[in-house]
Amino acid sequence: MNISPDISVPIFPKSDNDSVGILESLPTHTVVDRTSLSDNNHAPDIPTDTVFVDNNKRPTRTTTTPKYLQVYECDLPHSLQSNSSAQLVQSGKTTTLSQIIKTREIPILPFLLIFISELLFTFIWILHQAYRWKPVTRTVYPERLPQDHEKLPPVDVFICTADPSKEPSLGVMNTVLSAMALDYPPHKIAVYLSDDGGSFVTLNATREAWKFSKWWVLFVETEKKEIKKRYNEFKEALENNSVNASGSVSRDHAPTIEVMNDSDAKDSDKEEMPVLVYVAREKRPSHPHHFKAGALNVLIRVSAVISNAPYILVLDCDHYCNDPTSARQAMCFFLDPKISPKLAFVQFPQKFHNISQHDIYDARLHYYWRRWPGVDGIGGPTISGCNMYLKREALYRKKNIKNDIDINNMKKSYGSSNELIKSINETYKQYLLKDKKINGALEKEVHQLLASCTYDNHSDWGKEASGVHIFFGGGRLYDRWKMSTLQCMCYAALSFDPIYVVPFYGLAIIPQICLLHGIPLYPKVSDPFFVVFAFIFIASQLKHVQEVMFYGDSIWTSLYELRVWMMKSASCNLYATLGAFLDKFGLQEAHFNLTDKVVDDERETRFKKGIYDFQGSPMLIAPICSLYIFNLASFFIGMARIVNTHKANELLVQAFIPLFGAIVNYHVLEAMVVRTDKARISPSVSLLSVAITTFILCFGSLILIF
């Protein structure tokens, strides 16, 4: 049972029906017939029991090291496990393993690479089993919370944006308005909008949002027509304000902090409103700014001396709280005396309201959300980037702070701000005056110190010792030495997911090259172990379908998830893994590009029709096309070889691998050959892919022959 409220991408605020909506490697199987040679050199019939099986989700591996390996003339060895006395019998003559390597009668490299690929698949599969060990579902009862609003703790909301030309102001302000309209005491909410671009467009849009919020937050059903009119005026004002959005972004600017307030005293006295603060931290080209992590660190410091709420909700600028009771639901956990002392954050899933029925890109991310109940049962889920309520004291690691600690040591850890250090004390009160303006002394500290780009220098705040920086810098709130084995496995599974690229490429290339050269890598169809191989593969696919449908999705979702996993392994994970290695060795610096959130009507129409859009970078598309062309060609040439040589018994399983990949990814062939629309795969990318395919075939064949 999913108890988390939906957090969705806004189109129109506060709508009743906004949010709905929110692999698998080909198996390989190696069989080695094991016998023991008697004194008269006759091999007695002994059943084989060494089987290597792999599929993406359910590989099983049973291995023993035989003293002797028997291989018939038509069946090459699939696993060479040697010791000092290991021998291999072929065509009636005995040959040592060293002689095989010397004479190169049998190519060992393909078996070795396939074996390594299977080991990696098996390793990652074992890590993923931790998610299934102890799943937990939770139910909350918000009606049991204190009815007195003064007993509910305050909540700060952090929203980050950077460029109004890529993140339209209307969408960002809808997120701001949804946070201000949470079903929670208004005077207990403070919303902070971080503008990393220091854009006057975003600042003016925030001011417009504040004006409209007085109507929206206090909305009643009888004012529906008036609200609609006011919202249209609000949209028009944002459109006029965004004329020069791209030219308003700066990467070199002084800090700007503005607390929104009313100039009209009568309106301000009408009802108590949430606090809305615009924050543009200082950015200089000579100082690293750490992207979103740095922006969130500044928001923590600034909010600490303005509202200092004990709980923080983090939202992306294109997400909003579709369920206004999310804050109350989070408080059901934070105010529970049994679990609260060990609780650092409450994570809500991301769900998207504009997903088509096809969801061809697996945009709902159900593959990940299906894991969360499992990891919840063994210590808690990982941070998902946004949509979580954080406990401020967990970020500060206040349990490690003694009451009589020296102030100089505190400054060493948290920086030189006296106000920030005082805010760590639970008795600290916010400094906002009644007119929601910061007093002079505090304003100077906020602008010149807390929002500066050099505050982290020479303090543990900017190093690993600070829990705040560790978390928002990409690390964890958990101490890895205190995590359970299963929880470590879950984190490791997430970390190692991109490494799927290694076994994926191994199984997408090596068996196909061997098929073209007539070298069997898998059991014969007549071999009893073929049944085991087929059973493991079919069972793994059915298990995936079962998990998808049990979560409430259609059977087509399992196909889309498998397809997206293959495309990611072929392209995204390839470049991500290479980039990580290059960055690790200092050969290339990691870069961050802001996702363009401007809606393209043509792309949205194609998406709703279930048509793939291949207008992305050729660097991403070319690897996918190259592997598809290579596998398709391998299948047809391999089948011709099977027909001519009558080796269906030995090579049929090997021919199934490229066929399976070609069928699952038929949309790639369609985009290269059939489609003529603008979103097809361009002829230049197709020609480049043919060239890459030719290189893979020639290079692989040379290595095989060598």
C-alpha cells in the first residue's frame, strides 16, 4: 500500500485531477560435461553438474572445478577451469591447457569475456535481492495529530531554480504557490526560492506570485470565478516579464535576499500568510559553486536565521505538492516517539500527471519506486533528490554537539556566523519583524556572510566533516559503518547500476561474433541443460512481468522498462561510466547542464501517441543504432550459416540472442528505415552507425582470430 502523497509537475495549481501517472540482459548458459578417465581411458557416464546461467534479474550459478573436461568434436568448451593436472580431451587425443593456449586451437578469449560478463550480472543481481528481503508498507493517521495548530512544528520549503529561459517562470511559481497552499497552518510555513541565475525575471515573478498567493492561499469555492480571473492576470504578468529571460541570467553577481511583504497594510492584516523569501546567493567565476548542492547549503544557512524550522521540504522547481496534506503525513512519522529519534528524513515518491498511457521512456520511474518498500524495511530509502521532508538537526548532526562546547570549535565546524551558531540551539527564535522585514544587523550578516561564495572556506562546513555538506554534496546521512549488510547492498546496487554497461556490451557483441564464425558458446538444443537455460530465461522475464503488474502497471510497461534499460546501458551508462573514470583520474572535469523544461508541443504529441523521439545528440543515438544493426546483421548471417552447415543444434541458442534484442528494440529499425518525420533517426546517424558496426565486426574478428 503506497501511503506517500503524490508530488507532481504542475500545469494549473490546485487542480483536483492533476496527478495521475506518476533488464534485462540476454541470458547466457555454459555447460561443461564432466567425466573421470579410468585406467583404460574409457569415460564412464557421469551426469554433468557444472552450469553457468545468467539473466539480468535471476541468475543462478553452480560451479565445481572438475579434474577432467570432456568435449566432443562438435562442442567446444564453455568454461576452462584449470589446475596443474587439468586436461582436455578432443577428437580422441589428449591436449593440455597450456598446449591449447600455445597452438590456439580453441579461442579462449570469448569464453573468458562471457564468463566475466556473467559474473558481473550475477554480482549485481545478488545486490538487488536485498530489496526483496524485508518489504514494509506504512499507514499514517493525520487526524491523530494535535488539533491545536500551535503544537505543530514549523516547516521550511526549499525550491531551486537557475535559468528562467529553461525553467519557465509560470511552472516555477506554480510550485511556489503549491508549497504556500499546503494544508498546514500558514504562519508555520516559510518558502525559500533559490535563484542560482540571479535573474531579475525570477525576482519579479516571485513578487507577482506573492501578490497572487493572497488570493490563492485563502481561496474559497465561492470565489472560483474571481480566482480564475486573477490567475489569468498572473500568467499574463509572468509572460510579459519573461520577454528577455535568457539575457537575465548571470554567473557573476552579488547576493540578493528579499523577504516578500505587503505594502498594503489592510491586505496584510486580512489573514496570516506563509513567509516567501527570494534568495540569490553570491556567485563568482573564480569560486566553485557546487551547483544545486551549493544552493541548498546556502538556503540552510539563510533559513536558519530567518525562520529556522526544524523540518525542511525540498522540491524541484517543476514539482509541486499534489496532495496538500503531505506535511501532516510527514509529521505522523516525525512526531512518533518510537521512530522519530532514529529518523532523518521522510521520502515521498515522484509522480507525473502528463504521462501517456504508453510511457515509452519509463518516465514514471516505477522501476525504482518498486524497490523503496524493500529498502524501507532495512533502514530507510535513499534520498531521491527532492520531495523529502528533512530533519534539520540530522543535517547539523546535533547529537554530536555538547551543550558546553567551545564557540571556537563550533565556528570551525559551521563557519564564522554567530547567528548561524546560535540558531543551532533549540531555543533560537526567528528574527523576522511583524512587517516581514529583516533588521539591519541581521540583513548585513545574511548578505555579506551567509549567502557569500566564500563562507565554506576554511571550515568543516565545506569539508567532509559537516553532515550538511556531505548530504547535499552527494553523500549520505548514514554512517556506512553503522549500516546493516542489506542496507549496504541496496546502496551498492544503486551505485553499481551503471556498470551494467560492461556485461551488456559483452553479451551484445561477443556471442554474435562467435555466431558469425561458427563458434558455439551455449548448450546444444538436444542437451538436457538447454531446458534449464530456457527455464531460467523465461522465468526471469515472467518474474519481471509479475512485479510490474503487481505494482498496478500494464504488461506493456515491462516491455518499455526492458527497452529503456537496454537503451540506457548502450548509451547513457556508457558515457556515465567513462566520464566517472576520466574524472577520477583527472582527465576530464564533470559538468552539469540544466534540463530544459520548456514544453515542446510537437514532442508532447509524439509522446502521447507512443512515438519515440530520436532528436537527441548523435553521441547518444549512434551506440544504440550500431548495436542494433550489428545484432540484426548477425542474426541473418548467422541463420544463413546455420542453414548451410546444418548446425542448428549447436548455434540456435546463440542466434536467439540477437533476435531477442532486435525484436525488443524494433522501434530503432522503424526510426531508421520506415519513419519520415522530423523525430526519426537521421540518415547521417544511420551511416555513422553502419561504420561503427563494420569496425566492431572487423576488430572483433581480428581479436578472435588472433
